[in-house]
Amino acid sequence: MAANPTTLLALSTKIPRETMTKAGLSIRRTRHTQPLLAILALSSSFLGGVASLSTSAPSMSMSMSMKNIVVVGGGVQGTSVAYQLAKKSSTPLKITILESKEPAAAASGKGGGFMARSWGDGTSTQGLHHLAFDMYEDLAKEIGCDSYRKLPVLSVAPEGGGGIQQNKKNELMPSWLDGKSIGRISPMGYGDDTAQITPKEFVLKMLEAKSEDISVVLGTCTGVVVDDNEDDDESRVTGVKFMPRGSDGKEEILEADAVVVSAGPWSCQAEDWFDGSGIQLPMEGVKSTSIVWKQPEGEEVTDATALFCGEDYRFDTHLEVYPRPDGTIYICGIGGSDYITKEELKEGAFREVIEANESRVKAASDSFKELSTVYKKKGELDRTQACMRPCPPDALPYMGVVPSYSNAYINAGHNCWGIAWAPACGKAMAELVLEGDATSVNLAPFDPARFTPGIGKRGGRGRKKGGASVGEQW
């Protein structure tokens, strides 16, 4: 499989059912579904194993003995939760990913995929760094993810002069790094605790590996159905409401014995979904542009060395440069990011369409070409893109139970490390959902209720939260 498998969203009503069947894709029809509303056509090695994709809910005729778990969000975090749930459960599970557009449509399809085991040492996220890094190598083999590899990292001063001559003997130097204005170069990692993966491939391979256990429903979450039993101290979710992609505007419901909200920056919408929880999920979306360069014609880019560049004041960039196994080079750290408010995110800002900032594309391209005469002479952009990373005020993720609910969970807000932490987050959340406690990672620092005022204890279904009245919630 290619390191970054091509995904095509075909909006057509003319593709025959037999074509879909041969591709291994299942499209369910409902009263809201056109003969073919949305289909993911994946690379040939992925066809035949893809998880079932639908614009509506799965059949409710499944055995009642199965437990239904809905994961809201089909990025690397949500898919990792679903994958680990499928791996960990000792009884049959029906796991449904509710995804608004397509798997890995947002940051998970446009991120760099860099990970560093020790770069969180001494912080509350150390466990996530360590566990995820260790898991990735085994998972990549387990699901056949070709883009995973260890790689060293260099710190590069983009200007200063004479740096190349002074550093030519550095064994980590990639052959194409030969810009004449480069300053000091020094190692940041030797490849023992730094690695990379193409996140989109990772997402699709997880879905392929667990296609019998995980289905993907295309639609936008609009809320949850709650069982308010007066005899219970906590509320319980029984279903997830959603608007099928391309529907005529009528909501449908996915049956749920548990729900995990893992929708990146848009997870802040959960404030409005869980009546009585009073949960506050302050969130900001950091909207950034990235670019991918083609392999230069006649050149072979085989050097696996990532670059973290200092500030280049000529272009106002601080590039992060990641060569990939397929010969392309991914670049972020372009500067000029926009900050999207929680209110905008709740309205779905940039969920469907997000465009690159062309002025920053030019700045990054100009800065990168100063690093390499090869790319300056022969370089050509493959694509430009933009995505958002979700950032809570303390830059820590929300991972845990929704207050006042017995079967609702949040796994979101992982900032710039969401891809790097994904396997560990998936494992910890699977433990929490299935066993009631996460044993692989300490989730205490990531309590989803840490910004919620008046939370002293759970209970009450919204009548009072820790002594603070929140008014009638029904």
C-alpha cells in the first residue's frame, strides 16, 4: 500500500451496486438516502477490507446481546478508540464511528505524523508519549502500515551562513540539505525515540483490520438520547442523534450503550449535548496551513531525517520538515495560524471546507528552497492544505467521563500531539469504557470536568451540580 493512500469522495448516483460490492463497500439505503450518496473509493490494496460505510444508521436488527458503542469522530483519535475497543472486548461489540465527512477528513488526513517518546518527560503527558510510541511500532506491523519508520531529527538554523560547510561530516545530514545560508545544525534525536507515520494510512488500515467490528456512518452528531430514571443517580445515554450526510433534514438515531465523543476541535459541541452535566469544554481551534512537496524529477529522496528549523525572519516561518517513505516531503510550521473560537467551532466552522493560506504557502516554499538547492531548482509542490488542531486553555486533552452520566465519555483536545498519542489514548479510553478504569495511563490530569464550575460530585441529572444550581434541564 502507498504511504499515503488516495481517498476519493465520489458524489454520484450512477455507480452500480455490483461495482460497490466488488469494492467491498456497503451502502445502506434509507428513506433519506439516494441510491448512492457518498462512497469512499480507496486505493486498490485497501479495497475489499474497508469498514462498512453508510449515510444512515446500521440495521437495528442485530442481536440484542451485542453491546453498541458509538464513537463520534472518525479521525485518528476516534478510530484508535474504536480499534482498541474491538481488540480489548471479550464479548461481541457493535462499534459505530459517526463521522461527518469521511475517515481522516480533518487533521488526521493532513498532519505530519511525527512522534517523540521522551519529549513529554517530566510532564503529565509523559505516559501518553511513552505508551503510544511503544505501541506504534507493533501496531504498524499488526495492521500493515507501511509508512511507519524511526527517523532522526536535526535542529537547523535557517540562516547564518557557513553552517553546511561546518556540518558536512554530520552523519544525520540528508543529501538534499545544502542551502548556502544555513547556520548551525545539531541533533535533536537519533531515531531511537523519534519516528513518523502517515496518519491517514494509519486510520484506514485500522478500519480495514477491524472491518467486521467497526462500521462508519456518515453524518453529523446533533445530540444524544438520555434515559432519565428517577431512581438512578446518573443519567444514561441510550442513543446518539445525527443528521445523515446529504439527508433531507430529518434526524436519525444510533442505538448506544456507550458514547465516546472524539471529534477534535468540534468536540466542544458536547457542552450542549449532555443535559444536566453542566460540562464546560473551553476549546480553541488553531487553523494552520501545510504543504507537501513532490520528489524532484530525477532525484531519489531516501534520507529519513526530520528537520526542526529555527525562526526564519526573512519569511516569518519556523519550518518542520518531514521526508516520507514515498519520497514526498511534508512541511508545517509555516506561521500565520488563525485562531477559531469555541462559538465558531460549535457552529461547525471549517468542518466541511478549510483552505490553505496562499500567502503562507509562498512564504514556506521560499523558506524551504533556501534550505536545498535541489528543491530550489527542481522542486514542485504536490499539494497545499490546511487543518485545525484542538487546543484547550491548558493545552491538555479532555479524557474521561462526562459528569452525571454513567456511559458517556470525552476523548478530545489533544493539541499538536493528537496523532502521536492516538494508540495510548485509544487503549486508555477502551479500558475506561469496558472496565470502568484506565490502568495503562493516568487520566486524572485530563479530567473533562476540570473547567466545569461547581463540580464536586456527580449526580442529580442537572438539578444541582456540587451545590451550584444549574436550573431545569428538561
